[in-house]
Amino acid sequence: MSKVVFVHGVGKQYLSEDSLGRDVIPELLGGVRLAGGEVPAYDEVEVAFYGDLFRPRGARAGYEPPYDEADIETDEEFALLMEWWAEAARTDPAVPGPDQPGTRGAAGWAASRALRLNTVRAALDALTGAHYLRGVLDRALIGSLKQLVAYLTDDSVRRACRDRLAARITSDTEVVVAHSLGSVVAYETLCDPELNGDWDVRMLVTLGSPLGMRALVLGRLDPAPEGGRAVWPKPLASWTNITDAADIVAVVRDLRPAFGDSVTDVPVNNGSHMHDATRYLTAVETGRAVAAGLSPR
């Protein structure tokens, strides 16, 4: 049975559990080896896959909807895009901030459609021009944004994602490693009393997590925070949150104020691929966290 379960983030809709596993399991094992930990067997690591839930129905494989600025359609999508833009400007001096002259970023969602489109266009231009996002297309960026918003606003998608992860966690599972949106899925699944009856997870490792974004993510969690403090997952003993300083998805890098002092926040350097899952997995810091969860009881 699986000792370690990995749950992926956005943008995996054209992969499968098997193809993703071929990419991430060797990297996860390699990170543990670099950390000097006891490396689990390949078949002791499983992937919880939900990417197909976001695959456009009837579209040919590899096709991305031709998203552009007109496809930012809701308050939530606009707010998330603005958060990413502000964070990109904070971490990359070459990126103009939303409120700098010439960016047209001051116009908000309540502005006229023309001004709103201008603001979204400016945000996309700024983000895709950042050194760590150079070459990323509008449609990929908007597609990733829409997946995060869809999870938080569509109950059927939310339940299906959580069920996929719950099907992989057993009483033998000691570590859950979750990247990006997967960290939101993992947190809510571990909190779900209908799913977690006999689980005893020693370590949750979150990578590039958006969980700390108060209005957009934290305030929409299930279960909802109580008095500004999120509920601690009942079957979870320890939590290590690992974040690259330039990762714009993980806007809030210190999860302790929201989730408690039992969270250990650890910085990491992923080079130019700040949000890449494999860069996170091969980091010795991630390997140490996984190894700690696998240590003899």
C-alpha cells in the first residue's frame, strides 16, 4: 500500500495518472535520496490524479482553448489575476506594478468593459513578460487561473477532486505531498470527516501553495476558518510548507498565521522555474520533509 501520495496542481488536464507518475515519482524519490533519508520503494508512492476533470469535453488532445483578455469573466478570476500581477511586480524588478503609470492597472472590475479589458490585457502582458514566465502563453496562464477558481466555486468539481485523493490515501499512508492547487485539495480532503476515518498522516508537504491567500482561497476553504484561524486537519501530525521566493502562485509564503504554529515554512530556490513541481520535488528541503514523515515511529 502507498506510504506516500502525491497530488498535482493545475495544468495537467492532458496527462494521465500514469504519465504524471513517470515524471514526478522519480523526482520525489530523488529528493529523499539527496536528503539522506530512507528512500521508499517506487510502488510505495502513488499519484492522486484529477487533471482530466478540467479537460474540455470533445476537444482534441493537446488543444488549449484560445483564451484571451475577454475570458476573464468573474470577480474571482479578475481578483486572482491582479494578485498574481502584483506579486510578479514584487519579485521581478522588470515587471511594472499594477499601479505604476502606463500600466492601466488602476481600473478595477467595476470599470467599463473597455477599461476592464485594458486592465486585464496589461496584467497578462506584465505576467508573460516576467523572466520566470517568459514564453508562457495567455491561454495557458488564463487556463490555470480558471482551474483554481473553478475548484473554489464549483461544488461538483471540488467533491470529485477530493474523492480522487481520498481513494489513494489509506491507513498505511504516512506522507501526502501536494503541489499548487493540489495543496488546497489535500487540505480539504484531510479535513473531511466523511473521508478521513482511519487515516494517520504523519506529514503534509505543500509546495507552491496558494492556501494563504486570505480573500481568494483561505476565506473560501471547506471547512471555513474560525475566527480567522483555519481548522487543523484531524488526521495530520505535521505540516511543512515549501515555497520559492519568486513563486507568484504562493503569494502568502508564511502559513503559520492562518494555520497555526505547527506549520513549518521553508524557503527554497527553484531557479527560473519557480512554480515547477519537479523543481520542488528534487529540492533537498522537500526530501527532508518527506523523509521526516517516513521516519520510524
